[in-house]
Amino acid sequence: MTERFRPDRDAGPRDPGGAEALGADLGALCRTAAAGLGTAVAYVVLAEDGRHRIAAFAGPADRAGLAGDAFHGAATAADAVVTTACPSAGLVVGAPIRDSSGTRLGALCLADAGPRDLSEAEIRQVRDLAGLAASRIRLDRMERETSAHETRYHLLAQHATDMIVWAAPDGTRRFVSPACRALLGYEPEELVGRPPYELVHPDDVEAAARTAEAFVQGDRDRLVTCQRYRRRDGAFIWAEAIVNRTRGRDGETTGFVALVRDVSDRRLAEDAMREGETRYRALADGLPQIVWVIRGGDGAATYVNRQFRAYFGPSSPEQAGRMVAIHPDDRVRVEAGWEALHRGVAWVPVEARLRRHDGFHRWHRLMIIPMGQGAETSEYIATALDIDDIVVARNQLTETTDLLRLAQEAIGAAIWDWDRRAGVIRHSRESARLLGVLPEAHGGDVVETTSAEMSAHIHPDDAAHMQAEFRRSVATRTTYAVEYRVACPEAEGGYRWLNGFGRLVFDDAQAEVVRVVGLNLDVSGRKAAEQRIAHLARHDPLTDLPNRTLFRERLEQVLTEVRRSGGSAAVLCLDLDRFKLVNDTLGHPAGDALLAVVAARLRAALRAEDVVARLGGDEFAIIEVGAGRPGDTRALCERLIELVGQPIRALGHMMSVGLSIGVARVPEDGLDGDALFKRADLALYRAKADGRNTSRFFEAAMDAAVEERRRLELDLRAALGGGGLEAHYQPVVRIATGAIRGFEALVRWRHPERGLVPPGVFIPLAEETGLIAAIGARILLDACRDAAAWPDPDLIVAVNVSAVQFRQDGLLRSVTSALAETGLPARRLELEITETLLVEDSAAVLATLRALRDLGVRIALDDFGIGYSSLSYLRKFPFDKIKIDRSFVEDFANPSTAAIVRSVVGLGLQLGIAICAEGVETREQLALMEREGCTEAQGYFLSPPVPAAEAAAFAQGARTLRAA
């Protein structure tokens, strides 16, 4: 070892003899073999790089041919000691030469001129000589390899930038590489044989010695130390020494090899890094954010700042522990960010709620930045900024903004800002949409247009008004406000109505308006509603015909023209015949459909200048402008009657009505609108009285009839309040026994001058004027009071209830009050209703009937058969009695009539309902009704209606007779 590390820097590796020495040794071996075996020649063949060569030869020169002739066969075939013969050599002996692994290195060969045999001892001798040759070859190769290693080591030591030192076990340097010149400024010879610590910085000697002593005494084979060394120039450098222990065959320490390099720059960098880390930690602790560093492998936190510790308190460094601190509703977002970050996607700031050490959650904005080189991420820097106050404020702002937006949407407000100097108007999306300037697929919140582009969308009729209003606002320095229309293809009429407001901003120095900030309200709905309201105020909503108001206005216009320029006209009052029957039987929807058809037919029959109006219900009116002779107007009336009288199909029904018309002519019958309309109405009244479905012209005598009707109404009202109305009673008799079942109360009007007024005169008048309800309530009370005084406690009193009275909410209350006031048991009161009432609103009617039935009141179906009801009503409600109308009794000889009566009677008997025949005038009719199965009867043959006193006497006598 001392030779290999001698300090002569020019010395090279030792040469143990090389190829010449190997050839000499193999030649001696060949001579020994030839002499020992007595052969002519002996030689060694070596295999090198796939080829064979004779490395040594022994024998006379003139016998070399023997070797040449046998060379190929003996050299390649010798896998063991073999003997062969060839033409030129009588004997060839070959023995393989192998290394320790068995690899063939070559062969030891012997040749002789004549043939001969080898003994076993000779063969062993050949094999031994081949083994000696193998050992010598192996030795040669080992020496050459050692020489190569020493050469490379010498080159490494001479040219390495790190200083290489070999030291004895006591630490004394035995070899120092030339790199010491650059590292320390010394020559290698100056450092060899010197103690190990003389160049170490005094402050580092103790620690270095203690470390070296522990290493020497220990079992480790490697030590890395770093300390300061003094250079020749007196400067100190930081040097790192990597020391490796060398051991002998017995395992004992034979020395140490050290690799020493200058790490001053690295040390400065480390010091700077430590200082930077100190500053970083101070900065991180001073930041408002929570900061922590996450290890890339397991996600553990390797650093947390002061805010982290203050917020979370004692916290788990593991990632799972930190995830628990995230609000459950926010963990999915954070985990998704982590997964994206691991896939190489940049982290997007995530807002999440973090649980404080006291359990309270606050909003934070999380940011995570990967750190590392290349694709490897060694760690992550994470920050969490407390934004709870910001989130609360933002939520409040969002809520306020949403409320403002809802308010704007609710009122259709749209914001705009007009920069007059730039000539640019900036619109909100809603403003641009309202003005029709919102580009397709526009994604921004602001749309800019020029003033010219804006003007192009304004209705031409509104431009001048807008400019005038703007000039007025500028002059008065007040808010700009104007209603105008803008083009809108999807709006009705192609324009949308807007109400614009603007606040003017002045440049006082220039005395000009530089900006206008305002909003637009979409008032198209309001405008349409105003127009619709105005239209509805002057038109009938069902038929869209002019109503009474517009009719009066048009009539006044026509009369004004006649007064000024002459001419003529006619006022026609129209009323549909049998329209009430359609409503009563088919319902109001069918009636409305019929009115719409009638209106269309009337409009089609008139000229454009004529006016047709619906005044209400089934009443219409026409102004025939420029009416000619009366015959022309009569022809018009006939044409209208013919058109309206044609059958009408609507809502699945076939309907038919008539038309009555009253006519007043202008100027013959006057030039006052109210007077003309009244006279046309009088003529209409006459047309109805004359059989309906006709027309009549006004005549002076008609005024007297109207006056008569007016006086009759006044008298009826007086009678209702003064006692002129009274109840008469007609007996209802059981046909089988002749016993009185009860009485039907019938109202009678005893006029102080006219006497008894027929019901057919005042009942229609009462229904038209609405007095029928009060009259019905009066008769109900009187009938209950009279019946309570009858001696027979089983007699029934029947009271008719009109449809008008039944529709009113107070019927049930009137019945209850009458029974309570008079003390009449409810079972003795029978209310008679007509079948037409059932078709009006069957559900409501049946509900009222059931409520009356629950009181104990009996219900009878009056005048059955003359209306349009179905027999199904008899199954829907358990009536106590069915009264067959007098017309069926009178016309019973007709087979159809008889069939109807039999059907009703049969159904009544099946359902357990009493059947009463009305209008029995003869004994034959009574017998006929009894034979057909009717159980009760009433009529003049049995008794006419009588006053209350006579009814009481009649009841007393009937009871006595039955007793007899």
C-alpha cells in the first residue's frame, strides 16, 4: 500500500513483467514438458478474441513444422488430454488450459515424429503442466488488471477536483492529491505526514476531534463532516470531508481515505436559506392568513404559522384531521380541488367554512400552491384567508341586489346612461332588450349604442315630442320624463310603449348637459290595459258591441248632425224573445254563446255607418243613420227578425229565439236622445204585447200605456207596505177518500179602486221590478200564521217559491223565521218549486233543498212537465210531491200527453212520491186522474181559492165530515 501511495507525483503504476515475462515462463514450461515426455516439440496455444495463437514453443527449429502441421486440430479439439495422429506428426498430445471458472484459455500441446502411447503417469504429468500454465496465465491477467486499476486511480488522484487524502490509522496523512493546491494553496508534499487538525479552524477543532474519535472507535465505515479549514493565504473555507474506513483481510482498520471538497458557497446558500426561512416564518406569522406547509407524500403538515395555531388550537398534522375541520357542506368542493391539483390542474381558490377551536365556523378562501421540480411535487403551501365578514357582506349585497333586480323586474325598469359628448348611450341588458338593441348572443351586462342608433328605433310620431320635452327639462333643470314608443316586432302593432325618466348632469363651466342618467319602464301593459279599459268602458265585453254609454254618444252625434244639416235617422230598441227560456234550460254559457251569434248577425245586416249596441241582457239598440221612408225601416226590421230567428247551434245545442223591435224616427218623434230612446222602448213594449217576434213604430197613444204601468207599479209597492196583498187558499184533496190534505196559498191583490187584480197582471210586474221576493216572504209568513190556527194539526199549507226568491240567500232564513214566529211545525209547511229552477244551478238548488228538508219542510215539484227538466231530478232529490200541470189534465185526450202523465205517475209511485193533479175542472177529469193513479187533486171543481177566514171554516167542516 505504501508503494501505491508514494508521494512522487510523477511515478506511474508498477509493471510486473508484462507479456515478455509470461512468454518466458510459458517457454520454460514447454521445455520442461518436452524434456519430461521426450517429445520433439512442446507449445502453448492461447485463445484471444475468438482467434488462436502459439504463445510459447520449445524444440529444435527444424522440427517446428510438426507444431505447425498439428496446430489446428490439437488447439481446437483439446477439451481433455487426448492423443491423435496426423500424417506429418506421428503423435499429438493436447491438454486444455482453463481458468478457475472453467473457461478455456487455450491448450498445452506436444508433438513427435513417430507414433507412441502415453502412460497414465505421463498423462497426469501433461495435465499438471497444463494446470501450471493456467496458473501463470491467471497471474499475468491479475497483474495486468491491477496495473490498469492503479493507472486509473493515479489518473483520478492527479486530476480530481476534490482533494483525496489517505491517512494512517492514527490520522497522519500518507498521501494527498494535487487538488490540495486549488483547495488550500499547499503542495501535496507539504501536507503529507502532518497531523489532521492543524489546518482546522480553532472553533471547530474540538467538535471535529470528538466526531473523529467516535468514528475511529466505532464500527461505521463512513463519516461525513464539515468544518472550516485555513488556506495558505490565511483565509478560511468551509470544506466537507467524506471519510471511508479501509480494512485488511482480518477486518482490522488499515487506514482512511477521505474526499475533501470546498462547500463554502453551499454553506453560504444554506445560511442564506436559514435566514430566509427565519424571515419567512416571521412573515408568515405576521400575515392575516392561516398558513401551513403540506408534505407531498402523506399530506402531513410540516409547518403551521401562528394564525393556524391560534385558530385551530391543538390540531392533527395529518390531512384527515384537517379535513374534519372543514364544514361538511364544503368538503366536496375542497376534495374536488385536491383531486384536480393532483391531476396537474391549477388550483382554483375555494371558499369554505373552517371550524374554529371553539366549534364556530367562519368562511375562508383556501389557496394551495404545489412546490417542487419537474413533475414531482415535494410539498404544498396552503393559505386560508378569513373572508367571513366579506361573505356576510356579499350575501347581504346579493340579497339587496336581488331585491333591487326583482323590484326592477317587477316594475319593468331598465337603466341607461347617455354620454352626450361621446354620443354614446350605455344600456343595461334590460334597457337594450326593451329598446330592441340587444345583440344576439350578447353575454355582457352593458350594451353601447350611438344616439343615432337609438333614434332609429323611436316611433316617428314621438320623436318631436321627446325633443321638446328634453329642451324643456334642460331649460328648467328638472327631471326628463316622457312616454314614447320604440320598434318591437313581437309587440302588438310593432311598437312597445316606454316611460323614460332621466336625471340631467350639467357642466356648469360650459353651461351644457354632458350626461343623462335614467331608466325606462315598460308601460306597454299599462297602455294596453288603459286602451282595453277605455274600450270596455264603451263596449260590451261579451259581444264587443258598443255599450249604452257609447250608444248614447253616437246617438247625440247623429242628432247634432240632423239638427245642423237636416236629414233623418231611426232609433231601434230590440229585445230577444224566449231568451230567458234558453238561460233557464240550457244555462248561461249557452245563453252567452247565443248572444254572441245574434250580435254578429245584427252587425252583418247593417251598413258601416249604422250603429248596433248591446244595452244589457238580451236588449240591443240600433241607430239607422240616414233612414229613408218608414217602409225602408220596416223592411230592415223584417230582415233583422228573419236573421235572428234562424236556428243557432252553439255548445252542442240547437237554439232558437225571436226578436221584437220598437222604432222611433228622427226627427218625427223628436230630437232629444232620452225622449227618442224612451219612445222606441215604448214601441218595443207594444211589439211584445202584440205577440212578439214583430216590430212596432212609436205612436203617441203608447205613452198612456206606459203611464198606466208605472202607476200600477207604484200601487203594488204601496200594497206591499200597506196590507193590500193577502193569501187565498185552494184545498188539496185526497182523491181516494175526498179528505182535505191541505191548502195551497195563492197571493191576491185587492186594489182599493180596481178590486181584485189578476195574478197574471201583477206577478210579471213584480218579477220585473224585483218585488216578488218581498211578496213571497210576506205570503210565507201569512200562510204559516193562518195554518197554525187551523184546528186540524195534520193539514199542510203549500207556498209557492219563485225562482227569484229561491236564488236569494235569505230564503232559508225566511223559512226558519216564519216557522219560529208562528209556531207552525215544519212538517206542515210544503214549499212548491218549478222544475225550471233545477236546470239553472242544480248543485246549488239541491243543496238548498236538502237544507230545507233537514228542517223538516216538505218539498213539492210544481207544474211538472211543462219545462225541460229531466226525470233524473226525481232520483237526485226525494221530493214529497209532484204536481202535474193543468195543461196535461186539459189535454189528456192527446195520446202523447197521456203517455207523459202515466210515466210521471208510474215513477212517482215507484219512488213513493205523492202525485197531485192541478186544474181539475170537472167530475170526469177527477175520475180520470184517479184512474191513472194520481193520489191528490185540486181545482175549481173541488174548490176555488178562498180567503183565509173561509179556508179556516172549510177546514173545520171538512174535519167534521171526515169524522162523520
